[in-house]
Amino acid sequence: MSGLVVLIAALGLILTTCASGGTATTRVMRLSPTCIPPAFDLFGPRRPAPKALSTPLAPTILSSLAIFRRPPLSSDEPPGPNAAAGGLRRELYKAYELSSYYPAYLRQLARLPDGRRYFVIPAYGRPEAVVPAHCLAGGERARHALVEEQHRRLVEPVDCIIETGGGENAPSQECVPFAAIDGGDRVFQSDALTEEPVVELVPDGVASVRIAYSETPEITVPVSENAFTFTPPLPTPRVAAELKRLEPRIVATRLTAAQRRRVTLQWNKTVDETEPTRIEWLDNADELIRTISPPTIASSSLTSVGNLDAPVEGGFTLKRSRASSP
């Protein structure tokens, strides 16, 4: 399924939603001047570049992830402009909304046969002002949750994964709080429409990761230096046929709000069937260390720092592999 198809559909849905009601993505009800999130403000002040930190990482991170305890190697230095003075800072500014980062802890996670390389760097998100309660579908309760989320950007370190060698249009991997590694966030967010490799961290002692699906056979991937890489399985013929049937409707422009909601729900339900259903961490003897179930809204909200993708020219970055239901 073409990523462009989904992008066009999701953009249309977001524009429709912003004008008519709130969603879990935007959570904004009315687009009055006071309700426009800072990231959407085309004429606001230019966001500051992230600051380089020279202090040590938190002991809790160092004690559970050996990759940050070892000294940096020559392979940990990105190629090209990233390696130049200020290059890493520019790349992080372009891809993410960060307040600071740890250049001394930049580490290579994986190198693929096609030349693509993946690096991780610890950082902190940049907090933003939260819109007034009257702008949000959930009122004061929703605003309180967003305020808590923004506060965590100040105190919760995140791991940001950078891809090099994939071309200028290569998508950025998501920044995830270190506290959320135990929940396998990046793995559970992947599905059959994810066309790029997924890279995730695991703590010391995990030698391989087994990922189970409802429609396709489980896969097992090895861990190297606290990291593993995989590409989600292709959809089964049944799921592929259903997505192909829905595709003309999902990109159609002449739909009522009710029709668009209905087809979007059908699309999302079909895509949901391709998501992982279980993650298992295994040790060197292939013995089970831990089983992880898909996160719930409640469990995710405990560690969420929101989307840290950098806005594009004052707008926003959309990197969803599915349509967003209004």
C-alpha cells in the first residue's frame, strides 16, 4: 500500500478534524487564535536549537544499557555533515523538537547491508505551551493531561534514533522516553504498512526478541548492544485485499464526514490486525525473561511526552502509517 495514499488521506482527515472536532492526535476543538498549538503557528518565533549537554547520563540509564557505559568508538561517528562541528545539532533540530542532547553518548545501533546506519542519542524534549481548556474536547481534564505530558519533557530523558544513508527523505525514527522501553513502544506502533526498518532498544540481559502477530507467523530477531532491528511482515492476502478495496475510498475527496469516519474506522481496524500482539524478551539460553502486551491508553499516558517530531516550515510532520479517525 503506497505511503503516499495514506499520507493524502490522513492529511485530509486532519484538516477536516481541525475544522469540526477533536481527535486523539490534535485534541483541538476550535481553531480560534488562542487554540492554535505553537507548532502550527506559521508566524511565531523561530524555535531554539537544542543545547549540547556535558553532564553524565542518569545512573538508571547507565545501569541498564551497556551501550552507554562503553566508551565511544569510531563507528559511533555518523558520516558526512553529521560529523562536522554543529552538524549533529542541525540534524536534531531538523528532525525533532528537543531542548538538549548528550553528544558524548551518541552510539551506532545497527548497520544494514544497503548502507543505512542507525544511531541513538539521549536527549530531552522541548516543552510547549498548552492551549486553553476550552480548545480541547476533554476540557480541563484533557488540558491537565497535556500539562503533565509537557512537564515530562523537562524531566524524562528520551532516546532519539537517527538514520543515515537512506536519502534526504528518509523518515526519522520516533523519540521515546527511556522509561517506555519496557513497553516496546516502537514495536507495537509498527504494522504491515511500515515500510522502513524498526529499531528498538532493550535492557542488558536480553539476547533476542520474539514478536508475535495474529495474522502472520511470529518472528525472532537477535539483539546486539541493547538494540534490535526488524521490518514488519507483509500483510496476508486477505488483509491486502481488504486494504486494496478500501484504498479508493480512503483517498476520495467527496465524502461526507460520516462516510469518511466510517471508511477510516474500517481502514484502521484492518491495519490493527497486522500489528504485533505480544513481545517476548529472551536470554542467551532462549529462556523467557519477560512478556509484554500491547500498551493501553492509560499505560501509555504514564510515560508519554507527546510527539517530538519537528514541525516542517512552521507546520507539522505527519508520519502515520494509517489514516486518523476523526
